[in-house]
Amino acid sequence: MGDGRFSCQGTDMSQILHTNRATFSCTGEDATHFLENLVTCLISGKPAFGALLTPQGKILFDFFITPIDGGYRFDCAAEQRDELIKRLGFYKLRAKVDLAPLEEAVVTSWGDATRPDDAFDDPRLSALGWRAYRMQAEAKADDDAWLAHRIALGVPELGVDAEPGSVFPHDMSMDQFSKGSGVAFDKGCYVGQEVVSRMQHRGTARSRFVNVAAVNDLPESGAELMVGDRTIGTLGSVSGQHGLALVRLDRAAKAITEGAPITADGTEVMLTLPDWVNYAWPQ
């Protein structure tokens, strides 16, 4: 069947402003302990990427967490910031923490762009580039460039590739991110931890995001991936002839092995695994 992996280093870019991101602070003497008991990643004083889950183990919010004076900065989807602050406040009870919106610009870049001293590598995957925060940003928004870069590397995004509350961390490859980010399996309890740990130790993750490519432009996000009359997945982010899709690995692997056409709205597609993940197609 072959390795079936997709490899792309992306395109060199100057700084990109993420207008769809927003930040807020979580500060106070209990901030570390408070967050450690809630989120999936380690709260270690280093930049991390994590999530807040439902008790059933599905992702409600994902975010970057970076240390600041007196606590931590959250970098999340702008449309979710207020709701995330509200949800964290629900858990606060008597914890000595303060949650407050910040007015900052979120910028990223990759390739040969000049890197600021306060920038940090994306904790999901270093190939995504670096990330930094500014009170005012000279960078320009370029959603298309970031989309193409993220798709090329096979990194899904909540709210774009899947709706909040609909997927598990394993579906979003959060178990594959740099140690301490995504899901830290060596930390203590957090909301939804039991379900996620069971999935990890039993190896029951059946669905994953994979790279999708076609000779012609792909259909719009949400198109079903079909093998004959059977659905094997759903198309997520799309950039021209390339995209991401959440697929049942076993069904996709069977189709690839048998040489059965996989289509999305009638367009034949090829599926490959991102080259940085440590799982393979089921045999």
C-alpha cells in the first residue's frame, strides 16, 4: 500500500496577522494549579497548545497558553474568547485567579522571515513557524497563505475543520503534538481525562485528519468522502487542489489497498497521512 504520507515544508512568508484570534489573561496566585486541573496540556511555564474538553472528552475550546507576569496568556479563536472566559469562570469557584481580555495582535510567520526575540515556535509543530503578540501589528492579514500552509502540513483547526464539541483530541491529532502540548498523558486529572486516556491506552482512535489532494479543485468544506455508496469521511479545510479530511482510517485504508476510487462530490481524491504523525494506515 506504500507509506501514504504527505510532506510539504510550506512557503517562506513575512509576518501574518491573525484577525480571527484573540487573547486574554489568567493571573493570580492560584493560576497554575487552577489551569493544571482543567486543560489537556502541561502548565509548565513554557508555551503550550491545549484544550478544554467536555466531561465526555470532546473539545470545546483549543488555545495556546504562554507565561506572562503573574500568570498566563490564552490565545484562542476570537469568536470563542468571551465564552471561554465565561466557562473558566464557571470552574473558578474560590480559586484566586483573575480572567481579563487583552488587546493584542497575534502574528505568525515561517521560513526565512526575521524572527522577533520574544517569538516562540508553534508548540503543535515547529514547521508551522513562530508566533508572537503585539500591541500594534504592522503585519498584514493573509488568511489564504496561512490556510495553505496549515493544510500542507496536515494540521487541522477547530472551528474550521470540525465544530466545537464534535471531536476528540485524537481526531485532531492532539496526541501527536510536541511533548507537553496537545494532550499530556503524564499529567494528573483534567476535565474529560478519563475518556481521552482510555482511548490512548486502548488504541481506539478510529478517525483522524488526513491530507487530501485532487487533480482539479476540491469541492467545498463539508463534502462527504465516498467509496461507492459508503461514507468514509468529511472534507474540512480546502485550498485549491489540497485539503484536509476527517476519515475513518480503517475504511480509507481498505479503499486504498483495494484501489477503490475515493470521491468527494464526484471528484476523485487521494488521501495521505501527514509525514510528522507516528501512526500508520491500519493493515
